[in-house]
Amino acid sequence: HVPSPLRLLRLANGKRCEFCLTSGTNHVRPGLGVFACWNCVVSGKQGRWNRGYSRNSGSSSSIKLTKAWKTSWVRYRKNPIYRTILSYSRVASNEYGTNHYFWSEHRCDASGERVGPLVTWGDVDDLKGYYDQLKTAAAAKEAAAANSTVDSAIISNVAAADNGNDNEEEEEEEEEAAPSLSNGEWIEYYLTKHLNAPPKENYAEFNETFTNTVQMADRISREREDLKKSKRDDKMQTKVEKVEKMLETLKALINEPFRERAMKAYGKEKYLKSGMSSNQCMFLETPFINAWLAPYIKSPSKMTKKAMKEMAEKINVEIGRIEKLLEMDFLS
């Protein structure tokens, strides 16, 4: 239903479910167009003020706001027209698994304004019945036309003579053409004539606003993602630079001749492409040095001057042992 300006204002400023008036909710329920909490949607704990509209009475309703229409039912499998009905754009439902959840019955809000989707759970079978009526009427009309060609010609001649002899007689109104069954025209006719649905033109402004809002939201989302990615990349690049500076400073404290080999690092390019800022940005080719420096590579700020001096002494001790080992004659 097309909301009035007052209802739009209420929806824009809503804080609580408009049915139970107790549960908080912060958005209009998708697919229903009402400000309803999940409990009211699935369990039907509406407030006493909720004036449900139905064809037979305007009494209050205590049933849940939605009702499942199951495609596993036999009538769905045996009648392909149900697929046409459920897939039509103005027959709103929330599809979940094999079920289509429809607005359970026609309702009004606290001010008496019709709210929610146009088509309810009960209207689905009514639409199918209406289709069968049109189909039967079309078949009967076609059979009658085929079996009474002569009679139709006689009646037409008599009608033409009567119109010619009495110019003052008003022309008989033409019978309204039945809606086509080959497209959604018959559904539109049912919505207009039986459910008093507004014409599509009345939704143009809302559809345009919705489309523009979705496009704007997508654009803002992309801009935020790009900004987030840019900040993340800058953060990762800054981290790499800090680690490189730390390793260069530490390398200057390492004794020759193993300084270059011991402090050789790799993995910077892979880290920058990964987009995972929490990962270790570089690895040392020397296993024991890599294990010692891993905490500082992940968090360069932990590497104080004292810690760097102690680390350099620790590495020099191990390198010295390797150097002495290589000086042994039996290894030459």
C-alpha cells in the first residue's frame, strides 16, 4: 500500500514495534513495509489496539503477521498457475527455502491506514480461483461463438436494423473485455478490482527514491571500502618500513662476515598483497634469528634500544659459535 506522508514520518522516526509497542526495532521489516519486531512477525503477539482489516470484519487480530505458503503442497505441484502468481512482481512474499511467507491478512495501523503488502496469504488461492473463472468463461465464450455462427449473424442483422430505424435509441454499452490470461494483466485486474490496489503510477516516486537510495548506499559503501583499504594499505606499508628500519639498525650491530646472510629477509611483497595487516610482514632466512625476531616483526614498537642491543649480542654469540665450528681443521 502507498504510505501517506504521516505514516512515512512515523516510519522514519520509529523506535518500537508498531504492533506490540514493547519490543525495540530499528528498521522497517523488509518485504512487509511495517515497523514490526521479529516476535510479532513469527508469533503474533500484537497489541490489542491493532485493528486488523478483513473482508468479513474489522476486528482485532491475534495471529502472526506472516504465514507460510508451502510449495511442497499438492495443489502447488498440480497447478502451474501458482508459479505465475508467486513470481509476479506485485505479489510480495519473503521466500525462504521451499516456503513463501505472506502477509497473513489485511491490516490497518493505529490511525486506520491500510499497511503491509497488497496480497495476503488467502489472496493466493483467490487469485487462482479468479484465474479458473476467467479460463472457464473464455472457453465457454469460444465454444458458444463456434456453435452459434448463424444465430450471431442473425442477431447482428436485427441489431443493425433496429439502430437504423431508431436514431434516438442509445447505443448499448459494450461489454468490458476480459483481461488477458497470457500475461500478468489478469493479476493486475484482480488487484485493482478486488483489492482496491493503487495503480503502478502511484508508486513511481517511491520506486525512484528507492532506486536512488540503493545506488547512493552502494556508492557510499564502495567509498568506505576503498577508504578502509587505503588506510589498511598505508598501515601495512608503514609497518614494513618500520621493520626494515629495525632490521637495518640491528644488522649494523651484527659482526662480520655473516652479517648480510644472517639478516637477509623475504616475504614483504606477499604480505603487502595479502591485505592481512595482522600477519608477520617479513621472515628471516636464518631460522633461529627468525624465531627470535618474530614478536618484534609483528610489533616493531616492542623493539627498544635495550632489547635491540641484547638481541644483537645474542645473535653474535650464536654466529661466533658457527664461525669457530667452521675453523676446525677436520671440517676442511
